Amino acid sequence: MNTFSFTLMAYDRETEARRGKIQTRRGDIQTPTFMPVGTHGTVKALIPEMLVDLGAEIILSNTYHLYLRPGHGLINSLGGLHKFMNWTRPILTDSGGFQIYSLGDLRSVKEEGVYFRSHIDGSSHFLSPEKAIEVQMALGSDIMMVLDECIPYPLERRKVEASLEKTIRWAKRCKKAHDGATGALFGIVQGGMYKDLRKKGVEDLVEVGFDGYALGGLSVGEPKELMYEVINETAPLLPSDRPRYLMGVGKPEDLVACVAMGIDMFDCVIPTRCARNGLLFTKRGKLVIKHARYRDDSRPVDETCDCYTCRHFSRAYLRHLFMAKEILAMTLNTVHNLRFYVRLMEMIREAIETGTFREFSKDFFSQYGKESMDERRQET
Amino acid sequence: MNTFSFTLMAYDRETEARRGKIQTRRGDIQTPTFMPVGTHGTVKALIPEMLVDLGAEIILSNTYHLYLRPGHGLINSLGGLHKFMNWTRPILTDSGGFQIYSLGDLRSVKEEGVYFRSHIDGSSHFLSPEKAIEVQMALGSDIMMVLDECIPYPLERRKVEASLEKTIRWAKRCKKAHDGATGALFGIVQGGMYKDLRKKGVEDLVEVGFDGYALGGLSVGEPKELMYEVINETAPLLPSDRPRYLMGVGKPEDLVACVAMGIDMFDCVIPTRCARNGLLFTKRGKLVIKHARYRDDSRPVDETCDCYTCRHFSRAYLRHLFMAKEILAMTLNTVHNLRFYVRLMEMIREAIETGTFREFSKDFFSQYGKESMDERRQET
């Protein structure tokens, strides 16, 4: 039985921002929300308790990676992905479409599905819409995604249109394969940067009917203004009573901007990947921890942050760990960056509730980016 | 004020094993004890809470590494090593003697001290006995070690004797430099594999007078039987009312064997380094987690283990993380191996208290190593 539901509790008066709650059998998710990415059945460098502690209510996992290694059948036989990785809260699984698209020459898209070679050992595989759902069900996903075809930017209209139609046919096959499943199923709107095709994508998907709707194929190389335009014009077309999920975007400023356009859910590797590269988020922008200026800096990364790392360690210590290539640097940096993202969403939700989202947004943009500017000033 | 003290509470009747307690201003250490190694101001891959959770009462830190990076002056100005790494329990610091010995051609030993080049950037440095103590005091060490000269094996008697005499002169200078310090100071017995030189080393050091005594220069390439012989003959010569510390040894079987010879304290990188290489300790020996036989093994690493890893994760999951080169593999494996070592010491202490150390030891040796034998059997 699909026990998924979505309730909206508040709306911002001046923007499209919404404050809601997704209910699943594994717990509630307050929206707008950010989902940390756990590619291989682990959010890199963190134990599950750290994720709970920093306030993550849902994580994203990658069907493509888990299908290849260790295999969805194995995970299923061991009790599902939640048990495997000791995570009791909801998991959203993507369908593998984007990862397979990223394989380039190693994949071939046909009407029946995608033929591809493993990036690990070159072995041959076939992923159909039905198989994508089967894999996600075997993992025990709480929110599954349809298999979609991702396309490059730029791409001529004729090809985008043909691809969109295939994506819609695949979405219908996914919906059918999903019949009777426990978890929810989201559709993915494609259509490149052509707004009328995006509109058609929305209409066709809504006709099929999904528990939520995602915007896919964005942040694939297009100018940011164009991405914002597409989101701004497409999001309002989506059913207002279903969650709207912007896939793979983005930076902190994107989260604030896109919540204002009516987006409820986000995921992105930026906070975790930046953490491993020593880039730490603060309300004033990104801090490059390896800089010599932090050598003897006894302050926490962000004095307004309540994360485990900021409560216990100085910039000087984090710099030392990073310079010494210590594994602990990855863990402490990741905890901080994810808490920054999760707390940003908490503040956004509170601002919507209290009718102060516009001021919050203005404050955010007036401060964010200042840290990097300070660094540049000091170095010139 | 030096607030260090050592109390013995029980003795095994059939061996030299002792059950004691070290008291420091930062907390008590039950002996026999194992000290996890935290080279760069972190026990690799663990947050301090994990160390507390697995029962570590003291950790070891490396003077040589912290002196070079980030520098003891920096750590001191930030409030000392405990605050820097957020560890409130005792820290033993080695003097750097062994690390500098390991530099080979990059060092030159003179009467006044050691000239050496940094393994990081090739810069020139000088470490004297006085400087070694100064650095350890700046770090805020609870137990400091004298600077000693380490020697290779084998080495002709004449050279060992000359080196031992220098080590004794350095120990006297360390004792003088340590005057008025807050932490304790341990002497280090050298003398190579010559038992009469070891005896002379003990006598000369005891005449100087230290809070505890370490056996150094062992496990440097000599046959294990010879190492055991030297420990077995030297340990009883040490003052029975002071802690006896065997430096850099060893494997689980070494811990059990050397406790029986009267050793109270151990440190070694084996549990942490093996963890990062996917070698996990169990009561039946080392388990090689990457082996295909663990692919779908739903059991914990060791069914009798109470560590965080064994309570929450299967061998199949740990194998998956290791094969996918996930950072979390390092953390979970390290937690398990350190808990194995710490729990082994807990069991040893209980056995001494209850007068069952002999049986415990017999049981241990009858089981330990069986896991590896099973693996070999299955693979042939």
C-alpha cells in the first residue's frame, strides 16, 4: 500500500514559496527540504547517526550505482537498503537515467530502454523502465523516480521533442510497473530549454498521474538565467497539491531562489563534494579551509552554526586535518556543510511560516558571497 | 604539579600479569591498557566520541609529526593538544626518537641531539632532549617520553653499548628539563637484544628516577622469540611499583603474551592500519573483508563483539563499502578493530582480577588464528 501523502501548511504571499509536509511510512519530511546524496549506500564519510543529528529527514540513493554494486538482488536479500545501511528514515532513489546519460559513448538509448556498459568493469547491461522500477522496489525505496531520457544542452528542438515523447512513453510504462508498490512514484518533466515542450511534458505526465513531479535535465551546462527562467515558468504549471522536486540543483543561492519559484525538494552533491575538497559553507559564502589565513584561527567555521564540527573544532584544527590529508577532515567538513544546507532549509521554512520569506531572502543574498570577497581583498 | 600515580590492585598467581590503575589529572587509566595511536592529532577516521564510546581511556600522539605540522607553538597558543583535537582524556606523547630514527639518511645523531630533515618539505631541524620535553610540554601531554636513540637490528655490541650510554645521558637531560612540569615522564630502556645491556639500561634509568618505564627498540626486525626473551628477562627488572610500557608492540597475541610477562601499557598502529586495509580482528583471527565469501554474509564481523559497527552493520555491507572505496569503510573498520583491542584488554583485566588469566590466555590462543585457517581451507 502506498502510504505517501503531501500537505501544504503555509504559502508565502509575495512569492511562490510553500511550506509543506510529506508523510511516508518511514517518517515525515518537512518541505522545502534538502536531501543529502548517498551514492553507494552511504552519505560519504558519515555514520547514519550524524545525518540524524544534523537534521536530515530523507536521503537520496543512486539506483544505477547500487544496481551495479553490490546489486539490488543482494541488498533485497539482506532486508533492503534501509537495513543494509542502517538508515530508518525515508530514501528517495533516482532511476539511473542521469547516471547512464553521463556514461556518454558507453550507452545506447532505444525505445525499449537503455543498453549500457558498467563504468566499473565494462560489463553489458540493459535498463528498461520496468527494470528501473523493479530495482527501486527491490531496494525498498520510499520515493521512486521514473526512468527518463536525459539530453545535452544545447540540442535542436526536433530532437528534444522526440526525446520528450519517449520519456513520456517510459513514464507510462513505469507507472504500470509500479502498480501495487509500497513506495511513491514521481514523474520527471523533461523538454530541454523549450518552455512549450516543458509545458507539454507537464501536461502529459499529469495525465498519467504521479505522487510528485520533478524537473529534470537542468543544470546541464545552460546559463543560470535560462535555468531559472525554465524553472520559473514550469513550476507553476505543476499540480499545486503534489511535491515539486528540482533534481540535482544546487548551490545555496539556488535553493533560496528556487523555493521562491515554488520548489519543495532539492538534492545535490555540492555540499558533500565541496566538503571533501575543503570548501566550507558559511552565511557569508564559501571558506577555503586550506588558506594560510586560517592557520591559527581559533574560531569555528561559522560562528552562527550549531553543527557538531562548529561546536567542537576550530578552523585551525580543520585546516591542519585537511593539510595532513586526514580522513577526519572529510567527516567533519561534510557534517558542517550538510548542516549548513539543512539549516538553510529550516530557516527558509520558518520564514515562510512567519510571513518573512522575502526579508529572509533579501538578507541572505545581501550577506552570501561576502566571505569569498574578503578573501580576495586580503590577497590583493 | 605532577599528579600522576600508579596503584596495583591484583596480581596473577601463575604469571607476571598485574592489574592496576594509573591516575592523572585528566582521568584514570585501567591497566593493562592499550593506547590507540593518533599520529596527527586524530586517531585516523574517528571522531573523539567514538573513541570514548569504544572505551579508550588514553591515546598516544606523535611529537615528531605535531612538531613539524602544525607546530607545537601553534597548538599551545590554541590551548593545547586536548582542546585542539577535542579529547579530554589523557594523552601520552612519544618523544619523536623512533620517527626520526625511521628517517634513515635524513637524520644525523650527535651528542647534543638529532639533526634531521622534515619528511614533508625537507626543511632542517634539530631535536635535543631538552627540546623534546619542551615540545611535549607545549602540547600539554599527560605522559611524556624521554628522547632516546633507536638502533637497528642486528647491531654489534660495541655500538649498542655506546648508543645506550648516550640514551642514558639524554634521559638525564630530559629529567632535568622536565622539572616542574605538570605531566608525568617515562624513561625508555634500550640495549638492543643484549640482555646485560638491557639490565644496565634499567639500572641507570631507575637511578635517575621516572614515573614509569618503557621498553623501546623492540619489534624492529628481530625474531619474535628473541623479542619475547628480551621482554621476559627485562620486565621483571623494572620497579614493580611503576607502570611498564612496551612501545609499538603489537598484535593481539603479543598483548596477551606480554601482559603475562608483566607489561601494563601497549600502543600500536596495527588495529587502525589493518582497519584501513580491510583486515578485521575477531576472536578467531583476522578476517579479510574483501573476500567474495562475505559478499552476502548478513552476520556482523564478530558475533561476540559489542562495537558500534557489529551492532549495526553486516559483513556484506562492510565488504561493499570497502570494494567501493568508501570513506565510511575506514571509520567502521577502525571502530571495530579498536574495540577489539580495548575489549581484549578489558577481558585480560577481568581475568587477572578473578584469578583466571591462565585459562583466559589458553582459551585465547586455542581460538585465535582459526578464522584465517578457515579461509585458507576454503580457498584450497
